[in-house]
Amino acid sequence: MTDEINMHSLVLMHYSIALCNGTEIESSFDDEPMEVRMGHDDLTEGMELAIFGLREGDQQTLTLTPEQGFGPRDEDNIHNMPLTDFPDELKAEVGLTYLFGTPEGDDLPGTVLAIKDDLAEVDFNHPLAGYDLIFKVQILSVNNAHTQIQQDA
């Protein structure tokens, strides 16, 4: 009997994420499979729960709510930023996504929604926030060997 996915498994899988209208956002089915280490933020918590308990060879298609996917849209994540915050070679343009540095040194993507006077309205929500998503997976392998090592240590 094959291993069952637990919260410490190393999982090799194909996946796709689509909007409920059928628009595919991304997929590994025609490419290399994705390796996921459960509990390491490789997937959203809701996506991890969706594959929890599956085994090698299992396939599943689920509709995830925004809370299970990339979270609900938060209007507090929309900010007005001076156009001077954009480098000269990357002028603010409506519809484009830019990477902004955080005080912690991380990169945070933000999409320009509008430009008015000397300000750009920037949305820092995840682009898929607020959407129900179709999450399809095919489990290729489950490795729980390192789970035993952690438990034995």
C-alpha cells in the first residue's frame, strides 16, 4: 500500500489552477511536475488540505473558496503611491505589475489600477485573491521517509 499524504510529506504532483469560468491560470500537466513539501508554504493552506490523505495515483478536482485559495480581496491592500516611487526606466502604467521592496527586504508585487495627478493607485492583493478556483491534482508520488526521521529524532 502506498503512503498517504500527511502534513510532512514530500509530494510529486501535477496540478492546475483555473477560474470557475474555465480560464486556466497555470498548469504543470504539459510540463514538469511540481514537488511540494507539505507544511512549507509551497501551497496555500487550503490547497494542502485538499491533497491531505491522497495517495500515489489519486486524482482530484475541487473548487476552492477565496479563503482556501489566495484569500479574500482586502481594500486595505490598495494604496496610493507617488509616481516618484517608480524608477524612470519603469514608469507607472495602468494594468502592469511591479515589484516593490518591503522594509524586511522582500519583494511584494503590486498592480497599478489607476494614475491620477502625481499618484498611482496600486493593488497589493494577490491577483487571484477573491476568486473561487478550480484546483486539479494528480499525485505522482508520496515520500514520507523524512517523516520517520523527524519522528525518530
